[in-house]
Amino acid sequence: MRKYFFIFAICWVIFLIHAISIKHGIYGDGGGYYVYTQALFFDKGLNFGPIYNFMQHFQGVKGEFNRLFWDTPYNPYPIGTGLIWIPAMAVTSLFFQNRFSLIYEIGPGLTGIILVIGGLYFLEKYLQNFFSKKVATASVIAIFLTSNLLYYSSFEPALSHQPAFFIIAFLLYKTYKMSASFHNYLLVGALGGLLFTIRIPDSIFLIPVIYQILENRPKFKFIIVSLISAGLFTIPLFWSYYIMTGNAFRMPYLTGDVGSFSYSFKNLYNFFFTAKRGLFTWTPVYLFAILGLIKSRKYIFILTLGLIIFVSSSWASVSVAFGQRFILAGIPYFAFGIAEIIKTVKYRYISILFIFLFLWNLLTIFQFYFNKTEVIKDDNLTLKTFIIGQFKTPIKTLGLIKDEGLNHVFYNKLLY
């Protein structure tokens, strides 16, 4: 357990420094979920007016900073994550009155960090069914330090990916040789329905979980219990869209309001290898994880990851995110492949490999913040430029700090 306290401390300190520095703790799509949390807790419904007004006129370290990325007749994002953040907001409200103060944005981030830590814990327990405790522990630490999970558990923990990651990790652990009981199947169904309410496309990640359940040969009555439970936990999603659009089955998140689907081989290639958030370019650990899955013959994991990659690579509106964040809930499956690699390769060589992958991850995070203009906004960014930037950006930034001072560089060069 000591390692999880250490991981928590790292994430918490980074998140706090980051949030206090730029004076907000909700980023990107997190704004869509935060709107739900605020409206439900303070306004007792889906009246988004007060929180929309605040987020559209937010004063950050560089003046007005718009955190809404869509027209506002309704909120296109799923409601699930907003519901999960309500307990943190309720606790915060016991001590602070101003609903629009920064402290209220800290709660969702803390919730995300806790969910990642919990997901890693249950992932380790699951891996111990197939590997030694040493290998399972090393795999969890390796996937955390070398993947974009490090970034999304520290710099931007207030998103929907963190609860989705926790649910998949927990369900993998829970459903492996699960005992037949009413309560178990009720819980599994509830979490499956909740995942749909949080991130609709991430329901694909439930395929291996369903496969494990069916391997247990459950009685038909237990399957019915799970289905009913899952259905009940999707009600908030359909209710919210009905209130906003008048049609419970009109889901703007899937019908083009925040993106559109475009199927092509080029999109698939770019998903893996582009300099702009390519899966293997930004997080090469996933390549080794897939090789490990092939070696271990975990075809159900490979199929699931293949399906989500197909869906994600076809989503035309690729955001300015750090790496391919749509894959985060699938990290438990990648971790299995990493465990297979660690089990197979000699300790000396695997240590060198993961030290390199960890350093690459840190350099990528560094470039993401200190060289945002090129890696995010430059349409002419090439793979060569990106790789050179990995090593050039730290040197360039140290020069700026020396010449212009830390505060000037930090506020005006890095964050906006």
C-alpha cells in the first residue's frame, strides 16, 4: 500500500501546484461535466445559466479564459462524471460558500486522483491471478509512469477518463471467477450502466468483462439482475438529454455536436504514428504492451483494444489533449501485455527499457507544456520536428528562464 500513498502524493502535489498557478482546476471537456455538477448540486436541476456565465467570463492569469467549447442551448456531454463529482462538491460546500471559487474545482481533481489510485490497486490484484506479485506490482508501476495515465492523474485528473479507468479495472478484478450471488451481479450491472452514463463509447471496454462473466456460466436470473441494474443506472443519461432536447435518445455527444466520424486508413495510421498525439509516438509503451498481449494470446483484450482504436481513430475532431486519451480506460488491458513482457525479458534489459520509456514520457509532458505552439497548433509538425523537440525544448526553456525570469516564462510562455 505504501507505493499508492507515494503515487497519490506525487499526483496531488502536481495537481495543486498546477491549479493554483493557472487559477483553475477544470480543463477541456471537464467543463462539460463540471456544468452538470454545479447545476445539480446548487440549482437542483439542469439550469446551466449561472455556471455558464461564470465559465464564459472566467478571469485566469491572462485575463478572460473561455472554458466552454460548444454552443450552450444544452450540454452535449454525458452526465455521469458530473454525478460522480457531486460528493466532493457537497463536502467542499460544508466549509466554503462561494460556489465559483477555485476550491470547488479542486474536489473533482482529487476525485479523479483517488479513482486512478483505486484503479491501479484493483488492477494489481487482478494481474496477480496470472503473474507473480512482483511482476504484477512492477507492471502497475511501469504502466503508470510510462503512459499518459501519469499526466491524466496529476495535471488533468478532472475528466471522465479517470472514473472509466477505475470501473474497468475494478470489474476485471471483480468478475474473474466471481461467485454467483445476487449482490455481485447487481453491482456489476450497476457499474456497467454507470460506465455508459459516463463515457458512452467506453462501453466497448466491457467486452472482456462480459466474457469473464459468461465463463463463470451464470444462471439466467443473475444475467437478468445485471441487465436491470445496468438499465437503471443509465436512466440519468436519458433523463438529462430528454430535459435538454425533448428526446431521450438524442445524444449530441454522438451526433456531431462535439465531433463527427470519418473512416479512413489515413486516420488509423495517424492515430498510431502521427507527430500530433500518435499512440506509439507519444506513448511507445503501448507498442510493447500490444506485443505482450500477442505473446500471451489474450485475443479478447486485443479485439477490444482494436475496436476502441477503430472508433477513436475515426473521430474527426481530435482535441488538443495530451496523447490519445480515449485509450485510458483500456490501460488495464495494456497492463496485462506489459506484465507478459516483464515476465519474459531479463531484469537488466527490461529495466533499461522502462527507464527510457519513463524519460520519454517526461520529455513529452515537458514539450506539451513548454512547446505548445508547435505540438498542438502547428499543422505542419513532422515526426522529425517532434522528436528533436523532445530534447531541444528543455534546453530552450532553461535559456528562457535564465534570460527572462521564472515567473515571466511560467505564466506567459508555458500555459497559454
